[in-house]
Amino acid sequence: MPELSWWDSNKLSFVYERILSLPEGKRIFECMQCGTCGGACPVSFAMDRTPRQIINLVRSGRMDEALRSETIWLCASCYNCAAQCPAGIRITDVMYTLKVASTELGIHHKNSLGPIFAKTMVKQLEANGRISEVSLILGVAKHKLSLLTTLNPLIYVKLFLAGRVKLRGEKVKNMEQLRKMNAWLIASDFSLEEKDRV
């Protein structure tokens, strides 16, 4: 693994601070490494690191390793781990924060489609205010063509016939208002982060 520059290390320490500033974020230090979260997780069988290992990486400041784990992208956000955690750690919130940081910083598992999926989805939302499933899949597949071989076209035909999937994307009315609202939310988010750092 290449050594991180001062700038990269500084960005990673900011991610660490962001996690600690979450509601109940400091509870990560109360983790007993009991493994209840992994036992409660419906997708832990596919993870390269268990949720408790991710919490351990975060609390020991090894953010680079946490961000490069495929686990954060496999989290289904079901909150089962958080509901079962005897220390009351909001593990799902930590995973979500790591996903956002991974996308922002471009630090992730080399084979991960999660960041590509997230960026493609956000791009569609910013352009149209809605997501087109077909263009989303094609947008992700252009980064990894082998993904197309795993798709079963029959499923999409059935979904299309049931009215659940549209071939052409739709655009919401008043996109300019949506963009203004989004810009306001982003500005509010940054001003809150600034206050936290003061």
C-alpha cells in the first residue's frame, strides 16, 4: 500500500472527526468486539471485514483501511446491527459516513462498484430529479462490462410489463427549484461542519 501524503492523511483525519461528530458517534470507543453486529447482519457472509472490524479500524484511526474495505458498500442499511448492539453504537451511520467519504475522496476497494453506482445515481438525480434504472445499470456497466453478463433480461422484461421499470428516464417538473433546494442543503451541511470544527 503506497504511503499517504500529508494532504491525504489530513483528509482522512477529517473523516475520523466526522464520524465522532455523528449523534452517539463517540460510542465507537465502547465497542466490546463481541461480534453481535456481524451475527445480526444479513450480508456479513459476503463482507471482506466484519462490522466490528470496521469499527475497530475507525476507532484506531486506520481510516484508509476502512475506506478500502468492500464491507462499507455491502451494508444494506437495515439497522439490524445497530438494533442488536449492546453498546448502542449506530454502526449503520458509521458505514454510511464511510461510503460518503469513500466517494468524495476516491479511496475505495479496487473492484468496488459502489462508488461508481453512487456517482452515476447522483448524476442522474442532478440532471433529471429521478433515476432511470436502465440508464443507471448501463452507466455502471460501462465501467465494468462483465456486469452485463450477470443480468437476466427476462427479469427486466417482466418488470417493464408490470410498469415497474421504464426504458426512458423521466424528468421532474421545476428542476431549477430542485437544484436550488439541493444547493441550499449542501451549503447548510457545510456551515454545520464549519461550526463543528470551531
